Amino acid sequence: MVGYVEVCISVRVGMGVRLGSVVKERACRDSMSFLVDTERPQKLDELTFHPSLTRTLKKLAASKDCPHLLFYGPSGGGKMTRIRCLLEGMFGPGAEKTSTSFRQFKATTSTTVDIQVVVSAFHVEVTPSDVGIRDAAVIQQLIKQMAENPPVGEVPFHVVVINDAHCLTRQAQAALRRTMEKYVSKIRFIFHADSLSPLIPPLRSRCLGIRVPRPTPDELQRDMMNISQRHALGLNPGLCARIVEESGCDARLALIRLDVLRRKNVTLSDSHAVIEKQSWKVFVEDIAKDIVTEQSPKRMLAVRAKLYTLLTQWIDPRDIFYHLVLCLGQRMGSSEDKLRNLTQLAARYEGRRAKSAKAIMQLEAFVAQTMMIIINSSGK
């Protein structure tokens, strides 16, 4: 009897130790996770911004026969979050069981390309612009593969999610226009784009456009304060307002900045806590300073190396153009002629960049022309 009691006690103690370690492990894992991931809604009922848009998505999910969709709007508004919540509403929890892999496609008779694909039993998510000018071949082959497989469940079609549709080449968009009509009974397309202007009108006309704006400052502040309460962060409302303002109402960027402050053990209850600039923006400011202070082949090579560094860190060339123009405008003065010439140059070379496979060439040409403007205006 004594032995039996000792065994029971030892088992209970052992279970307590194991349960305690599991609890500590989960707490550690939660502390290491990012707010932008843990606070991302998974279902339509969990969405907090744009209630009228959420009602529209619920109707589309309930119909089980939605048209091709085009989600567009600025980054940080929640386009991809709403796309995934819509898929969950249409197909159920199975849409969340995804696997990521690299697939090989034949771009030409002699070359192949590898591209990352996210797959579930009901949908495929792909970013064709990752392969540059070969995106048309990837799209056509991927869609043919999807059309060969019969749909699963009650919904009579598969879904293909095209990320960064605004970066597709004209050839890829034209191929999509024809493919959408051919496989409309088997496949529905959901496009994710930051802007409508790069998309050809025939492609836009075949989709139901859904604009997803960024949340208002009040909406984002309210949501961040709720997150602070759930995680016991003690976020000061004044600091929260500053984070929202610095982030430009970009929900993703605001959560990332809050996470950075938390990881650096900044006192979140202090409304005057220092919010550091993004490192790549500081790097762009240094590039603008280099351009204005000296115009020479040697300085051109130095600037080119810095631009390469930004591109290798996956900074979007559009963002580089935008912030470089802002920084150059501040350093070159408020002359309307200079600003007009600067913005015209940026628009020209950014437009060429969208059609080119080499962003560095267009950025370098923009910098060279900007140096020429500075030299001509100074009379050197």
C-alpha cells in the first residue's frame, strides 16, 4: 500500500513537472512570436476594420459561386488577410492546411524557372512576378495543372490567388485574360494588387473590384489598444497615436513597430518613447545626401553600390523611388522647377522599371539624371 501511494505521488509529481515545462515552453513560444502573426484574423467574423466590406465578403462566401475577384488598395490595409478569410469562409478550415514548395516550370524550350507555391486542397497561391519576364509561362502552365484536377467538396471550382498582380507583365496579363474565359467553369481567380493602373482594362473588367483602404487612425488606435490589453503591454494612448501616425495607418507596419519597441524593452507607458526610423529609410536619406553633396563618377559608383544593397534586402524599387524623391526634394530646396523635373524623372524611370527585369539600371539612370539637374542648376 505504501509503495502504491509512493508510485502515485511520483507519477503526479512527474506529470506536474512535465505540465509545468509545457506551460513554460508555450509561454516562451508566445513571447517569441510576432504580433503581426498572432493577431492576424483567420475568419471573416474576426475582421475588425471595414464592416461593410466584411458583410460583402460573407455574402460571397455563402454563395459558393463567386466571380473573379480583384482586391486592390495600399499595403497594410488587410487585402491578403481578407483573401485568406474569404477562402476559409468558402472552403472551411481545410483552406488553412497549406504546404509551401518550389515548383519547376518550363519558361522556354531550353530554360526552366523555380517558383514558390502555397497549396491547399482547394486553392493555390503564387507570385508570378518573382520570375520576372517569364511570368506568362508560369501562369499558363500552373493553370493547366489546376484545371486537370477535379475540385474537392461542395464548391465546384478551384481558386488561384495571384499575388502582386500589379507587377505582372503585359504578356502575362493578356494570357490571363484568355485563360480566365477558357477555364471559368473550373477555376476562379483572386488577384492581389496595390494599384489598378498597371493592370490592363480587359483584365480589370473581368473581375469584381474590391477596394481595401487602410484603416482610419481612430480604428487602428482602437485595435492596437485592444491588442495591448490582451497581451498586457501597458501601451500609452499617446505613444499609440504616434506609432499610428509614423506608420501612415499601415496596420502591418504599426504592429511591427510596436513589436520592435517591445523587443527593445522600451517603456510603452511613456508617451515620449523614442520611435526609431526604419533602417532602409535612413539608408535612402544617406543616398540622397551623397547625390546632393557631390556629382562625380566616383560618387555615382558609391551610390550604385548602396542601391544594390537595398535591392538585395528586398526593398521594393517603388518605395526606393518614392522616398528618394522625397529626400532629394527636401535637400534640393523648394524650387518648383526642380521638384517638377525631379518628379517627372522619377515617373519616367519608375515606369520603365515596371517593364524591365533590372531595377538597378533604372535607379542608376534616375540618379545620373538627377546629378545632371544639380550640376546645371549650380552652373558648374
